[in-house]
Amino acid sequence: MPPSKKAKHKGFMQFTRELPLDLPVEERVKNYGEFAQSLPADKLKQQAYRCMNCGIPFCHSGCPLGNQIPDFNELVKDEDWEEALRVLHSTNNFPEFTGRICPAPCESACVLGINEPPVTIEMIEREIGDRGWDEGWTVPLPPEKETGKSVAIVGSGPAGLAAAQQLRRAGHKVVVYERADEPGGLLTYGIPNFKLSKEVVFRRVDQLKAEGVEFRCNAEVGVNVPLSELDSYDATLIAIGSTKARTFAGMNMPGQDLNGIHVAMDFLPQQNKRVLGKDVTEAEILATGKNVVVIGGGDTGSDCVGTSIRQGCKSLTNLELFPKPPVKRSPENPWPQWDFVLRTCSSHKEAPDGECRQWSISTKSFEDDGHGNVAALHAAKVEWVTDEEGRRKMVEVPGGEIRIPCELVLLAMGFTQPEADHFVDGMGLEWEKNRFGQAIKADKSYKTNKPGIFAAGDARRGQSLVVWAIAEGREAAREIDLYLMGYSDLPARDSAGYDTLKAEATPA
């Protein structure tokens, strides 16, 4: 039973962290549907009671959006779900996205997490978002008046969608250009359905359409949409993500061009198309009946793992170059930093032979089957040591050579830059180097070197999280609104959270 209202502040002492059980592995791998389940109403309330309503809520600092986490937890405690949704929507346009696919840096910064399992912030956020749709509280909110200004948004991923909704609600005409045949960017054609159902994405797209946002799909700027078309808008936002995959190109790795070696983003979108009932027009990439090796231990790698299992692969190996993380925080990684600890995602739990991950493995070459197809991967075990100058470097372990038979290799080694060479140069924009490769250069106000052209999300910051993309889309929308109108009523994120007071543009 939930505690009485008088005992609210002691909820963290009475209840432990509890998450709903996912559907059993043997059941969920038979299809591509979402398998995350919910807790009963009383259990959800108990989890909200665990929030301590801290005097200084460090969860705010962990959340790129500045979500008012103690506030919506307090409302869920009192079963005021509709008000909790209003509070959450004030900072986050798409809580049902982040409640499913965010790694929850807010939970790493939770004060309770110093010595206890943190509050289940992500789960509660998902429940609030879903309940808004189930109860009919989430509805289109078209602007009360039009400004007469127009904005083109190139890219319809989370940054582009968030910016589009904010700018439209400010009264501007908004047109979104998307090169794929459906809006959503990697939300639609990157993240597998079992993590994020496309119905969840498309209902938000429908909401934006009802608010007056126009989507133009199969429209790639600089390819079948002339650059000159963007000149007709009062401002342009580039939110195309960072989707150029890191490969072995330039490393002269033997066998790197063999058939059967593909980047993850050639593999994953095909399965999403199949689930949506669409034809795969390019050469099909399937894991069915094959020995599969996935190179890369991040989210994209785990998506390849889960998809390969559902396609019926023969065997599965997931290689990671870096060492296995510790189970608990190291002294060099104190709270409230993001905790670099071992995490086992749902897809890795589905591996037919148990643990499919191998750590500290460096790929050396690929073996030809004699017909131009990959037959095996050759690698070496490595150790990471610190040199005299304090730099980490990789050293091969003597006798640590391994050979892994495979007919399909999926490269999930991250992304280096936006796929924008065909139009960035034509627009006269500048590139900026970052730790991944390069991105479109834009300042803290999301302004590029060209007046009226802005950039946000992964296109500006390099590969990152969906929650960061939404945050940047919102902030870029405010800067565009300021640029167009000289003032803005859109909320702005600062160190204290969101300030909803009207702002005026700083003179150039």
C-alpha cells in the first residue's frame, strides 16, 4: 500500500526501485513489437513516492532538457497525471520518445542514487507520456495568430520535429524537408520497432500536421530540391543528424570491401521498412541463417544484435574495442557524473548462447571465401595501458589472435559527420572538427556563418542522444524566433531550468 500523505517524504525509505518485467525473451524475439510493459497503478505510485523532492535536484543537471522531475513525480504521487503531463510537456515535446530510448542521465544524477538505486525517472516519464495519449489530453495546439514569417527545416529527426513544433506554435509557417519517404529521421528508420514503435512516432507527426506543420518527404535538399528553394524562407534550420558511418575506409584493412560487410544504417532501415509493409528496393541485407558479427558496443550495435536475432541468425558475436566496464562506479567517476558502468541491454539478454559480447577486441582483417564474400573475421585481443604521459593506448596481447567465422558483418562503430557535403559547400557554410569527425559550425545561438541559417542537433554537436537533439531543437527554435521577431515567448533552457519570461534579441 502507498504511504499516507503525511509520510510522503519517507517513500524512499519504504520502497525499493522496481521496474516492470519485459515480455519473456522466447516470446518477444518472435516479432518486432515493443515488449516493455507497465507496472500496476499502485506500484507506479510507489515509485513516484521514492523521489525525495531534493532541495537541490541534481537530476535537473543530468537532464539536457531540464525536465522538472521532482515536480512531475510529486503530481504522480497525488495521481494528478494530467497536470504531470502539462509539467513534462513544458520542457519536453516528446516524453514518450525519451521515456523509451533515453539512457536516462537524470537517473545517474539522482541524489538517491548516491547510496540506493535511483528513482525510476525514465519509466515514470514514459507512463506520463503514454497516459496523455490514452486519456486524450495530448491534442494539437495550433497558434492563435500567424506571424507571416516562414521557416524551412531540413531534417525531421527529433531535433527537427521539436523545432518545428515550437516554431509553429509561435505562429510561423514551418515546412520540413525529409529525404526519406516518411518523417522521423532515425526515429523511424534507425531505431528498431521493438524499442520504439513507429505508431508512437507517427501519432506525433500527425499532431504536428494538425498544428499546421507541412512535411515534404522524398525531398533531399541539394539533390532533388534545389538550394535556391531555401532562399524563399525567412530562416532555415539544418537538423539532418550525423549519419555518415565510421568504417575501415582509409585503414587499408585486408578484405574490407568483401560482400557481406555493411554499415548498420544500411541494415536497420530495411527491417523497419518491412515492418511498415514497405518494399525494400535496394539489395536485401538479412541475417537469417548466417553467422553474424556486429562490430561496436553502443546502442546501434545492440540494435543490430536484436534485429539479427529476430531475423533468425545462426550465431551472433558482438565485438567491442574497449575494455569491459566495471560493475560499480570507479573513484574517478563519482556521482553525479554519468556512471560508466557495465550495462546489459535487452538485446544482449536475447543472445541465444548467452553473453555474445567480447571486450578489448581489435579487428585485423576479413577472410575471403574465394568468391568475393566474407567468410571470417580475424582479430586480436588487446590491453589498454597508460603511458608515461598519462595517455591510454592499445597494445595487442601476444598469442591473442582469434578467427570468427561469419557471413555477415555489421559495422556499428559510430558516426563521423552529417551527410551534407552535397549542399553545405553550396550554401557557403563551414565545418568544425569535433571528437567524432566534423559537424556544421554554429555558435551557442545555433547560428551558422550565414545570416538566417541555423544548425541544431547532431548536425551541430556530433553524434549524441535523442534527448540532446530535442533540447537543441527547442533552443534553436527560440533563437530563430528571436531572429525573426526581435523577441520570443518560447521557453529557454539555462542553468536554473526553463525561463518562460519574454526575451528580446541582442542587437548584432
